Amino acid sequence: MTSDSTRLVCENLACERGGRLVFSGINFAVKAGEALILTGRNGAGKSTLLRVVAGLLRASAGRIKLTGGIDEMGTAEQAHYQGHLDAIKPSLTVAENLQFWARFLGAPADASIEPALEAVDLAALADLPAAYLSAGQKRRLSIARLLAVKRPLWLLDEPTSALDTQSQGRLAAFMRQHLAGGGLILAATHGPIGLDAPRELKMGAAG
Amino acid sequence: MNALLALLLRDMRLATRVGGGALMGALFYFVVVSMIPFAIGPDLNLLARIGPAVLWIGALLASLLALDRLFASDHDDGSLDLLTMSTLPLELTVAAKAIAHWLTTALPLIVITPVLGLMLNVDMSAMGFVALSLVAGTPALTFIGLIGAALSVTLRRGGLLMAILVLPLTVPVLIFGVAAANAAIVGPAPFGPPFTILCALSLASFVLGPFAAAAALRQGQE
């Protein structure tokens, strides 16, 4: 699905919310195997930028283009979005939650979710209703979604929040693996994310 | 298709699990309709005459009852964001959710209708037709309600606003639904014409509802 020529280009992006300009004149390009970390103070527009790229908010100016992926699909359809919310239904079991997202987001029908659950160390809890999970376990279940369905672009908003150090290490390994496979990552974060010398886009200073 | 089926099954599963609204609609319907004989008194003729109207009003309120959480619960836990990032058109996603809602909320309500007919002194032979009019008409209620649910998704107390928005739009369904049920019970007008119009209303809202709801959701994300 991903190829070495996948490339995300954002030109002159601006976004306005509630009559206030959150950011403007954002330019960047991310190519296959590359991660771009968004930093900046609270309210600088990191989350907003991720939501704009995910197609969840409309940009008031500029354009976003993902080239080299699957031509007939938009950026949003080729991206995984991991926001502040985990998109987990408490009354479904851990396995049912992941199974649903895997099937809905377009994993092959015969694909198993077992490896993804194993990878985030939740396989033992597969039959437990998600209501009983801790915040960190929910976050891990949410991350398992990124592994269960292959999409080239990962949009991660504070991905390490609620995770213990061991899980943070695991997440960093997933990200390195994703990049090695020709994936792209755009992540907003305050702390170190566990990648070696990622590129950084500082927001808010120019805005 | 795989993705749509997954969504349909998930929503049906959620509705029938703890905290889901599947049986609430049917129970609410049961309670509302059972209250009527207590309020009206033991006038059997009067009960038979207003029976179809009472059943339809009950069905209308019950099917709107659970609708306000249709998108709001997905919005609150972030699922709605991911639902819109699928390769499926949002219109189909929305339609699948509505069908799941109809299967889990309206269908049980139709199943218990014959029992409620007894309380309202409606002839058993006519109950089949009343149930049939509900089968034909409740999809219209669900798909019209879908628009209201999508419009009020980001509002905290969206349920009340939704009822105010949606109830006036359901007036034609109510008129022809009661007309069809009345025709079956007391006559003399034939059952066919109002029933056919009811089917037409359901089909039209099946086509328009998902488009309007998807447009409302896209706007609401801003």
C-alpha cells in the first residue's frame, strides 16, 4: 500500500475557528519514512492542524496533498487519526472494539486482529468489556487500530499521554517500524516521542 | 459492504448491550399506550375509535426517544471522527446507522403492538393491518429523525431540540399512518391509498434523510 514515493505536502495552510485565526502560512512537506513533530505552546494550533490534515476541519486557505498513495483516495482515507479521544465503546469487549474498527476502516476481511492485540499487550484481556480498561489500556487499544489497518499516514495527537514508560517505548518501536515501511508520521507532542532526531515544526511563533 | 455490515452489527450490538436503547423504546411505547385507558376510562367504543391514533403517537414518541444519542454518543467518544475518515461515503455510513436503529428500536415496538391493541379494544383481525401500517411508516420516522439527530449532535441538550425540530416534519407520516390504521379498523375508506402513501413517504425519506444528515454532520464538525 505504501510506496517510497508517498509524500504529504501542505502549502500555505490557514485555519480560522470561531472568527479567530488559529494559524496561517503553514508550509511543510513530509516524505515516505519521515516523521514531522509539531511543537508549540498550548493553543498554538497543533491539534487543529492535525484535524485539518485529517479532513475533520476545513482549512480557510491553502491546500493539502498526499501524492504517491492510492490516487482515487483522499488524504483522510489514507490516514489514521489518533486524537485525544480513544473511540472505544465501553459496552463492547476489547476484541469487538478492535475488530469493528479493523473491518470498518478497510482491513482485509480475513485479516486477524490477534497480532495487533498481542503487540499492544492486550491479548489476555480480549474478552473483557472495554469499560473496565484503565486510561492507558484504552490508549493502547486505540493504538492497536493503527497496527490492524495499514494506512500510510499517521496523525498522532499527544500519542504518549496516559501511557507508562514501557508502553511509550513500544509506541516508539511501532512508529519506527511504520517509518521503515515507508510510512509518514505527523505528531503533536510536548515531550520526547522516542524517535531519533525527527524533524520539527514549531508552531505559534510565526502564527 | 464489509465495512457497512460491520457498522450495522456494531450498532445493533451496542443497542442490545447494557446501556443501549433497544428495549427502552418498546417499553416506553408500552407504558404510554397503557396509560391511555386509565386516563380515558372504560369507554370501549371511544377507546376503539382513538386506538390507532394512540398507537401511532406512542410509536412516534418512542422511535424518537433513542434517536438523539444516535450520533451524539459517537461524537462524544471520538468515533464520529473516524467514521468520517472511512473510504465509505458518509451518506452510506449514516444510512447503516439508521437501519441498525430501526431494527433495534422500531421492530420490537411493532412486535408488541398486537398486545397493546387488546388494551385499546382494537379488533384482533385489524391489529395485523395496524402493525403493517407501522412497518411501512416507522422507517420514515427513523430517517426523518436522523436529520434532527445529525443537526443536534454537538449540542449538550440536543434531545429536546431534536424533538422540536423533527416532530413537525413527521406530521404527514402521522396523518397517513393513522388513516391507514383507521381504514383497517373502522372503515369505510379503503386501506390501500393511505398505506401506499405511507410507503412512499418512507422511501422518500430513506433517500433524502441520509444526504441531509451527512451534510448536517459535515457542517457540525466545524
